[in-house]
Amino acid sequence: MHFGLYLKKKGIISAEQLVAAAEVQMASLTRIGQLALEESILSPRDIFDVLRAQSAAPNERFGELAIEMGLMTRDELMRLLMLQGDRRRSIADILVSRRVMTKQQVAAEMSEYRRSIAKRRAGSGVPVKIVPMARRYRIVSPATV
């Protein structure tokens, strides 16, 4: 469960406050084209070409169009999406800036939230350490080879 949902479930914030914070968070994301320019993946001309193509196909995402146009690879898009996520403003920061919660309230709730996650993981029997799975082999008859 994400921190914002945790706060809503506890009754600390309302659904409306959570939605408003999520909207602010989404609106403040750095655009993929901007990140591609910063990372020297696309040139300003490439960005213009993708945006022009996007105006003809508004439901297509910028990154997907850039891949289709041969301007970037899927791996490059994945890297840009990770950068975008790393730069995203936290819900906690947004709630503080909107004066829904104080920094002290966020710190206390975040500590409790993290404890609840740790307790849930320990109680569920789910190992915290990732253990490699055994490889599975498919038996193929000589006639199909």
C-alpha cells in the first residue's frame, strides 16, 4: 500500500485530498521529451518531430512514438521513465506544501507506515531476501527439433 493510501485509510487525509495531491504529483512530472533532451537521447528537432506526430495521434505516448519513429530504443525509454520516477515529488511533500499535514505529522506517520510494512512482511512469511528460483526445462521430442 502506498503512503497516500495508508493516510487515507487511517482517516488522516480525505480521498479528495489524496486525489488532489496525486494530480499535483502527475502535473509536476518532468516530460519524457525534456529528459531525452537532457540525456542527449533526442535533439530538439527530434522532439519537434515526435510532438508533431503526437498531434496527429493524441492518444499515443511520446516515448512510444519516438520508438516507432526509430528515434530512441525501448531501453532508453525505460531509463527515462526511471529518471522521471526518481524526480517525482513525493505525496508527503505535496501534502506538507498544501498545509494538509505538518512535517512533524508526516515524519511520525511515515515511521508508523514503515513499521507496519516491515511487520506485514515479517508476518506474511515472505522472505525479505530474494532467493533464485530453480530453472525449468522444457522437454522437446526429437521429432520437433
